Amino acid sequence: MITDTVIIGAGPYGLSLAAHLHKKGADFRIFGRPMAFWRDHVPCELPLKAEGFALDLFDPARTSTLNRFCAEHGYSYAPIGVPIKAKVFADYGEYFQRQHVPELELMQVTHLVRTRTGFNVALENGDTVRTTNVVIAVGIGPFAQRPQPLQALPSERVHHTFDLLSYEHFSGKKVAVIGGGSSAVDAAYFLHKAGAKAALFTRQPKIWINNPPRSLSGLQRVITRIKKPRSGLGTGWRSRLACDFPDVFHLLPSHLRLRITHGHLGPAAGWVTGATVREHVPIHLNLMLKDATLDNGKIRLQFENSTTEERQLIEVDHVIAGTGARIDLSRLPFLDHDLLPDIETEDGMPVLSRYFESTVPGLHFIGPTAAASFGPLLRFAWGARFTARRLTARSSPLLPLSSTTHSPRPFSKRYPLTAS
């Protein structure tokens, strides 16, 4: 079987792109389970830190917004100030898929290999699809980051937040959460709610927690909008610029792009879970995990204080790594290893053209794997709109030449900034 484009992954990015390709009448296939990461790796009761308006998926006509879904299904919704739970977001994604991506095939890709004319995509049922273009939209699921000292300990005692959908079985247990970002704070929140004896340990000098939105009126509202404009990534000019000018970001020098990508909006936790953790869970700062062993049924963790260099030893029943994800293409289980040397990367993320094409012609990456090239916008669902529109623009390599007026340009690290 031959097709022009294969999309691997059916989260917000894959579904939004597929909805746009469907509208264009493009020849494509998309594989995966809808919203699989949100179903399999996120507790359904987690209140998401993104505001409601920033959690939309994108069809070309904007007919299937989260607002509309919530109204039709009886969920509470407001553009700002009403936290959306992970289950609602996952349900919404499946609703969006039924409306706009009926061609989704509930099948896993097992192997992606380059051929002389494109790619062969092997499926779990034994079939193989031949294609010219591949778009990898896998999100962060394959890239869980685990501290090295924890890697030798038994999996029933050491967990990553991606592994946990519920926390009730930790009730009464002493649990250490390693990390200082949103996933660590969320884990500490659920542990507290479940009745565990939780404590949070981070190498950072503080825990960043977002403030709840405030109701403003009159002149205060005008001043705030000028000083801290709102965007799909939050408030402030840096977030607004990241949303509005990803092409400008794409033109920046590599070292500057990476600094912004890693530094902006990285560790801040949501205000709902953060307020509970700040009040009820012990937080230990400036502590670097140096060693972890299992001794007489207890996990012994050794930390070093980064300011005093003093060592601290604690014993716990379980450890949870709230250490997020780090992109490393070699961890994609389906990616043929012969492809890896030809994919140029920056800090583990692929270098991409303005059409999200890697240095392997026809191989595209969207979502968080594209953040080094297009900025923090690509780490959040809000970036799916820009991505879907760009990849279905008139000169996109995903559309057949007969339906475009411009041929796709050859790869270069930085295309001149032009409108699409």
C-alpha cells in the first residue's frame, strides 16, 4: 500500500494536522490511539495548568473547540480560571478525532525504515505502508527521564510520574518525590490526597508555582494587558512572543534557541496542585540525589546540599521521579537505527526546516520534539494550530505538487522568513 504521508501519533498535534489534511483532501494515513499519553500516563483527576482556551485542538473551521465540547457534555468550562481535568481533555480529544479524523487507524507502528524512494512503515499487524513523507507526532511519552541513581532499583519501589495513574496504594507509605517541576508537584499533591507521608526533594533553590488568575476591572485590566499580555502559554511578553513569532525564533542562533527553550516555562507548577503542596507537603531545596540503595526493605537516598555540600540520608518506602522528559530520538522504539546518524540534532532534538522537515528528506517531527527549532510554543497543545497550518500551507511538502503553486524547497537549517 502506498500513501503520500503517514502520521505517527494521535495526540493534539497528530490529530490537528490530520484534520487539516483531511480538509485538503490529501492522501494520508494516521496511526495510534487517540490521546494515548493522556489516557495511559496522566491521572484522570489532574487539573491541567493550561487555561481552557489554550487546550483547543484545531480543525480548519474551528468548529470543535473545548468550549463547545464541554457545553455539549455538561462539563464546567471558562476560557480562564476554571481548571480542566485530564480526563475531560482526553475525552475531548477523542470527540475531536471522531468528528475530524475518522481515518485514524488504532494500530502501533513497529518499524520505520528509509528506502530509495521514501519510507516503509511496518505495523503491528504485519502490514507495511510505503510513503513519501512521515510525520512523527509522538509527544513526550517515550522520553521519560529517570535520575541515574534510581535506575538500578526495583520498578515496584521506584516509579516515574508517567507510570502512575492512581496513588491510593501509597496510603500510609513514606514516599520521596524527586524533582521540582510541575510533574513532581502534581505527584506530591496526589500523594497527600491519598494519605501518604510524602516529601519533595529538589536540586532547585525554590519551587515555582503559578498564581491563580485574578479578576480585574477598569484601568487595572488595561494596564495588566499591556504589561503582561495573555497568550496560549500564559501571561507575559516572553510567552506572547513565543506564541506569535515562532518563525523569528527559528532564525535565532542555536545556543540562544536552546537557552530559551529550556529556560522558559520549564518548572512552574499549576496553581491548584501547587497551593496544596506548598501548604501540606515538606519541600527540601538545594538537594542533589547522589546515591540510592535498597537495604532491609527500605530505600536509602543520599543527597548532597548544593550550597553547604553537607550529605543527608533518608529512608523511604517508595520513590517517585517527577523529573519530566528529555528528548532523545534513539529512544523511539520504531525508528530504524540506520536513520539516526543522518538526523542532525541540537541537544537531542532534531534540527528542522520551516516545514518541520529534518535533515532526512521527508521525515518530519512535530510537537515537543520540534521545540529546539520553533521554541516553547511547541511544548504545549497551543502550538498545534501553528504546526497544522504550516504543514498544510500551499508550499508544504506534505501536499502533492499538483495541488500547490510552489514546489517544496530543499532543506536548509534556516529558511528566509516568509509568510505561508
